[in-house]
Amino acid sequence: MNLFQVYPLFNINPVKAEGSFLWDDKGEKYLDFYGGHAVISIGHNHPHYQNKLKNQLEKISFYSNSVQNDLQTELAEKLGEISGYENYSLFLCNSGAEANENALKLASFHNGKKKVIYFSGSFHGRTSAAVSVTDNPKIVAPVNFSDRFIKCEWNNVAQLKQLLAENQGEISSVIIEGIQGVGGIILPTEEMIQALKKLCAENDVVLIMDEVQSGYGRSGKFFAHQEFDIQPDLITVAKGMGNGFPMGGVLISPKFKASNGLLGTTFGGNHLACAAGIAVLEVIKNENLIENSEKIGSYIESEIQNFNHIKSIRRRGLMIGIELDQPCAEIRSDLLTKHHVFTGNSNDANVLRILPSINITEKEADIFIGALKSILQN
């Protein structure tokens, strides 16, 4: 049997990782400045993370959600404390797409409505409803398409008001990313976020904030939306939540009431996943990584802002989009092949996406800065 080839692959086979670095099967060392799509939040194989997983593996790795699991309670309490959402509830699952599926479903159960507004440039996942609110026709199969999912232009308050008026009483939820990641690190305006919160409240519409990529300290706040001092009804998380262990979750406002069988998952919140999630939260807190995210992000921006060929830098914390005056593909390739630095791309061909672990150091950032300068100054 062969693999179903849906990914374009670099000719690199990583076999070892530590901190911000990877080593391939030939012994070559690489700086990871992309974190596997923002998944590696506290660095590869962090000692505390390793020990938590090893210790848990010696006890119990999995049982279903038909039994009590104190690790789930511990994870929820620690997540509530560090995020400031102590009064919310937590539903645990396996991925960002699954988190968004459950958020959309929970919103519809709550108000009995079935239409959803999403935004241009959005990415919320590849599963049924999640891909239907993703702005990429290439990955929306006919079975996923429905006129229940309505697109609004990003940061267009007037259009949002119009869509709510045209669909009076039919909109169940609005889903928005804290910062658009795949879209190219596109930031929401304060006007948009404040209007969105107000309009949702006035129209009995659930506000779903997708913090799958922008959450967990990456933006310099625990959640990107906290820059605007609002509280969404539902917040979805994944990626950096498990530092590589597959897990996701939905933070749920007290206005939603749970009932047996309302939501469910086989693997979500298993013992190993919770051990990974607890370790991540403990490292973020104990090593002040939210502050480090803003500190190092600001340092990188200040060092590269005057480089040739950079048109603009869009940044919150260590979520950085570098807009070039040319497609970034060749530059990204040179960073990888000539300087051994992993970076990312986006739906905007000219935007280089930077998502290193949030415990990265200035010394490690200097490797990227030097490599980028070498390429762009030519």
C-alpha cells in the first residue's frame, strides 16, 4: 500500500527534535521557525512535557469518556486560570476542525437556528461544517456546500449588518479567527470586533472565536481577542494546546447548558492528551512565555523592518506575516535549503508566515534574522 499523496513534501525527513531545532536522517540541523503550523508552542521535547507524558504512560494512557478522569478537571482548572475564563466550561476533543464542528453544532442547538456567517480569507478546518465556513473553494467538496453558510468580507461592518438584516432571525452563529493565519496573518480591526460582539448580542447570534492558531500565548495575550476586551460565547482551541499531541477544545460560556449526549468524542480528553495539555499550561505559566512571545516578536519585527523587499509586517506576538514585494516561494525555499530554516506560507503568495515556538530566544531568532537578511539584501 502507498500513501495517498495529498501533501507536497520537502525532501527532508526529521528524526530528532529539541527546543527550536530539528535534525534529519542525514544529521543536518534545522531551525524550526514555523512550529508545524503553530503546533509547537513550548518547543520540541521540552523536558517538563516529556516527563509528564512518560509518567502518565506508565499509569494509564487511555480510557473512554464513560469514566471519570481527574486530569480533565485539572486541565480545565489550569486553562481557566491562565486564560481568565474560570467561569466557562471546557469540552475536549482532538483537533481544531473538530473543535469548530462542535462549536457550530452547540450554537445551533442553543438557539435552534441553522445559518452561519463566516469571513473572506478564513480557514476553520477541513471537516463538514468547518470546511463550509472556510474561504477556499478548492477544498469545499459538493457534499459540504450549502447556502446556509454565508460569507462576509473581512472587517466590513456594514456588510455584516446587512447580512444580519437580510437573514433576520435565521443566523445561528458568526465564526471568526482571532487573527487569520492561513489567510496571511490578517488582523481584525477593533471596530469590527466590537461591532460583532454588539450585533451578535442584539440578534441572539452566538459569537464563535476561533483561536486554534492565534491562541495559547502566541499573540502576546493568551487569546488574540483579549486585545479588544471582549468575551465571545464560544472559543475554540487546538494546535499549541498539546505541543504536538493531538488535542482540541471548546471553551463554553455559562449561558450554554450541558445535557447527556449533547456532544461526544471517543479519543478527546484522554489521559495522555490531558497530561500533554497540563504540561503545556504549566510551562507557559512558569516560564512567562506569553510575555516572551511579545518580547521576541517585537525584537524580530524591529530587526527586519528595514530589509529590502519587505512591504509590510503584520504581527501580534510571535504570529508574524512578512509581506514581500514578490512571491515568497523562492525565498522560503532558500531559507530552508541554504540556511536550514523552516518557515511557512499562506494563501497570499507574497506573505511569509512565521510561527516559532513561544519560548524561542533572541539568539535563535538571530539565526532567522541573519538568514533572511542574507537572502533579501542580494
